[in-house]
Amino acid sequence: MTHDICDENALSILQVWDLGGQDTLRPSWATYYRGTNAVVIVVDSTDRARISIVRDELFRLLEHEELQPSVVLVFANKQDVKGAMTPAEITNLLSLHDIKNHDWHIQPSCALTGEGLYDGLGWIAQHVSQQKSGI
């Protein structure tokens, strides 16, 4: 699924692909990498059992040459749920500090309320803009 998001004030357009996480879909992901400026991973902060799968897939994804210039945003979703992993805990479990070739950011979020969504997308816009201007 693709969505074009336009912010008239910032004069920017985002084309977003929702690639899903099912095992059967993962081999087709590379089809969408060309021209990608940012990779967004949405983590279910309550799902401790699958966090290692997310880490492995993230590092496999970042090995692709076409994603080398991309920044990485991790939405730590479901922060409204009691017992959810904190962003710091997710950072450690995903080994985000081991990512050396990409700027990355983890953003606490709640999909039900939209909390954190604009902050995360703003981080992407700022970093992609800086990359394009050579800052």
C-alpha cells in the first residue's frame, strides 16, 4: 500500500510504503528500496517475544546498498500500555547503538492517539533535508 503525504507549509511530499512484517512478504521488500530516504520500523512495545526478530530483520535490511543513505526511525508504539518496553529498553534490545552508517532515532508513540507521530516524521524531514543540502 502506498500513501502520498503532502505538507503544504513545508513543501515536501512523503511517499510511504507499508511493507508489513509477514515472513512471506520480506523477500519482496527490496523492490521498494531504490530512492528510499528513510526506513521506519514500528515496534509493538508490548511484544517482547518478537523483538529479536525485529532486530535481525532491521540489520538485514540495513545491509542493502540502496538503503545506505537512509535514516532510520523506530516508532516504539503502544507506549500507553502498562508494562510496555521503554524506548531505552527497545534501543538496547534492537542494538540501535550498533548502527554506525545511518542516523537513527527512536520515538515513543501511540497509534491510537497519534502521539509521537509528528515528532518522528519531523525528525525524518529534518534529517533528509540536511542530507540533501549536504549539512
